[in-house]
Amino acid sequence: MSVLLAGWEGWDGLLTREWCSLTADALHALTDLVSDITTLATISYSLKPATARFPTGYGKIESLGALGVSGLLLTGGIMIGLQALMVLSQQFYPELAHMLSHLAVFGHGHSHSHGAEDLGPNINAVWLAAGSIAVKEWLYRATIKIAKQKRSSVLASNAYHHRIDSLTSLVALVMISASNFMSNAQWLDPVGGLIISGMIVQAGWGNTKNALLELSDVAMDEDIKQNVDKAAKKVLQERVGQDAEVRGVQGVKSGQNFLVHMEVSTPNDWSIGQANALEKELREKVAKEVKGVRRVTVKFVAGKKEEQPFLDEFVEGRMSDAEEDEDDHDHTHDHSHDNGHSTGAQTDGSAMKRK
């Protein structure tokens, strides 16, 4: 790979040229191997069934894998951009490059002087970039197809990884071609590296944000909610009619799975047995109609209510544990001024005597 990146001119060419577009493409291709291994490992682990220790399953393992893949993409893009900036500063602002070279993030850089005949990478490298575009675009299409079927965030991140590879190879192809037909075009290569960096950072940030939101239990997409609501209403219409309704649907995404929670109002005279039978039918119907639903929890309320659903599940009027501990500390501190060994009751007594 190093020989190819040097335009097939040998190791000496690699050591004396700084071709950011090709180098960026090669480094990014190396991260693909790591991301593929991470994707395979996290998907395999996330499909394990739920246990007592992990009652909602292992889906979040896949979310962690998506965070790792997108974080790798984001970090690589930033480093490529910094390297491109360093090369540009060496060409146009040597003094700035000398200052930046002393910063650890840029490493120790040094400028190279090239002759007029040095126009950039060998034109033969264009065929390598063209082949890379074809292969990576095919990988993207194949991976995103499976990701959509499985609703897998880590597979989607990995698929977009391949799409970015295809686009970065296209940029590298343009930069290589232009540098061989324009004189004094060394600046085109680091500019190509900056373009590649921007594309990678944009994709990496978007995927990282989505993975963080999924790990933070952000609500599932509206289209999934609507599909769950539609399937549940169909069951209620067939079983109960107008006497029952779906008051609300919410849920989170855990890897490839959706964990759904719904609130259903039933007639006041319903028994527990009737509610259990309806819950089973709702679970089976929703799981059948909405792909990806792994768990369905149903909460029944008697009669129709006006307040918002799910709000009564939270404990109201209680301070957090930290606030309660602080309040207890302040209360004890207020009653310990007279005698460090006295109790609160004794302190109150002393205060009464002083009055």
C-alpha cells in the first residue's frame, strides 16, 4: 500500500512526498478494518436474549459499538484535517508551520522543496482511486440494505463509513488528476485532504450524536410510534370496540430492538384475567405488525381519563437523594452550635432556657 501511495516510485518517493489526499484515503481505509471488526463483535453480542442481570437485553452493546465506530470516524477526520493544514502552512506560511510543528497535536513537521517537474502523485494512481470508488460504493449499498432491514444503528454507521470512503476516493481521484495537468499544483493535494476531512467529520459527528442519544434512551422515532398505535387500535377495535382506547405509546431503541410501553384504558368492570388476555394479544399483534419490536409492556387504567398518559408513573414531590442528604446535613448542623456533643432536643431545650 505504501508503494502504491507513493505513485509506484518506491519508498524514497513515500519519504520525500506528502500527498495528503492519498494518505488520507489510505489511513481511512485502515480504520475500516477496525470498524468492521467492532461491528461484527457488537452485533453478535447484542443479539443475546435478556437475562436477570440485563432485563431489557443486550441491545445497548450495539449502541456502544456504533459510538465506537462513529468516534473512530470523527477522530480520524480531525487528524487528517490537522495534517492537511500543516502541509498547507508549510507551502504558504513557513513561519506558521514552524510554530505549529512544536505543538504535540501537529507533530514535528518539516517542509520539503520540490522542483518544477514535481507535479504530484503519479497518474497511474488514478486507477487505484477509481477501483476504490467502485468497490466501496458496492459495499455501502449492500450494508445499508441489511441495516434498514434489521434497523441496526451500528450497521448503518458502518454503511455510511463505506459511502464516505467512496466519496473520499472520488476527491482523491480529482486531486491526483488535476495535480498532473497543472503546474505548481502541490497545494491541490492538501486542499483535497481538507475536503476529505470535512466530509469525514460531518459524518462522524452525526453518527456519534445518534449513538449518544440512543444510549441516553431518547424516544423512538415517530413512525414507529404510529405503527405501534395503529396495530394496537386494530386489536382493541376487534376485541373491545369503543369501550377501550390507546391513551399513549412511548418507547426506546436498544440496538436493533424497540422496547415499547403503551397505556390502554379499559371499562371499569374488567377483571385481571380479561386484562391479561388483552395484553397478550396486543403484544403478539404489535410484534407481528411492527418489525423490530422486541418487548411490549402494557399499562391498563380503568375508564377514560383526561390527564396525559404515563405522568402518574413518576414519584411526585420527592427531592433527589443528594438534596435529601444535604437537607439532613443542614438540619443537623443548625442544632449543633451550642454543644458539639448535645442532641437536637438538648439544643432546643437550651434555647428555650435562654429565652
